Amino acid sequence: MIHKLLVLSCLILSFTIALCMIRAIKGPSAADRLIAINVIGTKTILLISMISFIFKETYFIDVVLVYALISFVASIVISNFIEKAGGKSQ
């Protein structure tokens, strides 16, 4: 029962990631795009963690940690770029 629930949650999470990708593409400002990309990164981390739990594989947790670090550094770099551009880059 829990296995089916986790698979269903992974499917719903994947759908919401796709919706966030649409927002990242259509976002009216650079800040909106940055927030959408951060949400995509967070949801991807959660999705990989859930898949790790479903498959009972622990090496996916290492992948999650590396992905989280890369996502954090990318967010900082993009935020600095937006700040230097005055928040007007599209």
C-alpha cells in the first residue's frame, strides 16, 4: 500500500515540476524565474529521495546531497547576476 502511495506521489511531484518549468520559461521577471528554478531544484531533491526510498538504494542520497549543493551555488550565482543587472534582466 505504501509503495503505491509513494509512486503516486512521485507522479504528482513530477507533474508539479513540469508546471514549475512552464513558470520558469514564461516568468515575467528574472526573480520569478529564479524562484521557479529553486522550486524545481527542491522538488527534484525530494523526488530523488523518494525514489531512493522506493528502491531501497542508499547511494541516491549521495546524489541528492551533491544536487543540493550544486543547486544552492547556482542560486547564489544567479542572484548575484540579477542584483548586478538591477533586477531587470529577462
